[in-house]
Amino acid sequence: RSDRSVPMLRRATEVEPLAAAGWLLLGRELVNARDTTGAIAAFERYLALAPRNDLSRGSTTQVLAALRH
């Protein structure tokens, strides 16, 4: 699934680079594809763009910390 969704999500983030949700979805798919470096970058971008009250911030922060270790 990741082999098809990652290119589409990369394109979506190119078209709408300020849409936090696209970066979150891309990060999740990159984790599934075992692209740790790409996932970290996508999650960092998501966190930079997402509102402070976004429900996915907490879990994304935890995943990001795990990926960095």
C-alpha cells in the first residue's frame, strides 16, 4: 500500500504545502515504508503547521521521539 500512497501523498504536499494533514499522512506512510528519515521530516513539518489543539499532535510527538532514538 505504501508503494502507491507515498508518491500520491508527496504530490499532495507539493500542491498544498501548508496543509498539516497531508504531512501527517505522509509521515505515517513513510513509517510503514520504513523510511525513518523521511518520516521524521514529514512529522516535523506537520507539527510546525498543525494547530496547537490538533488531536494528533500528542501521538505524533511520541512517534517522532521514538523514531529519533
